[in-house]
Amino acid sequence: GFNDDEWGLKPDQLFCFDLELPIGYIPVPVDGEVQSFRKVPLPELVEMLAVEVTQEDDSDNLWKPNTGVVLIDFLVRHGAIDANEAGYLELLHGLRSRT
């Protein structure tokens, strides 16, 4: 789209909210935006994101690029990705930069 970079991202500002759901709650997609929802343990999510970023063919992407950014932000805010992670400062800069 317009102003997308090589990763498919554009300089948008997204407002994200964490919503804690009751155990056993199963969300149902009804707006046509997503095909399905899946509960994933945080370590598995980190691995899924790492694979998504390193694959060359984007035809099998699990999510849109901006969704990956929101997930990474969640993982950082909840300590699943911390300062001991290689490239942590660059990751924070990328999440918080305006360009």
C-alpha cells in the first residue's frame, strides 16, 4: 500500500489494548478481518515470530506485518522478550521510532 516499506509496514500509530479473557473463552471471528484465532504459549509465539521474519517467501505468512509488530510489542511489555535478547535495543528503537 501507500508509504509501505520493504517489510510491508507504514508509519502508522496503533493504539493497542490488552484484554484479559476468561479461561476457556473462545473468540469467534465475525468481522471478516481474520480467519481464526489460536491460543499460543508465549515461547511458541516468540518462535513463530522469528520464523516469520526470517522466511523469504511471504505467501505462507501467519499474519499481516503490522500484526507482528503488535505481537512483538506485547511480548516486550510482558517480559517474554527482555534486555538479554540479542538485538533488544534495536527492536525497541524500531518499535518506538517515528520513521
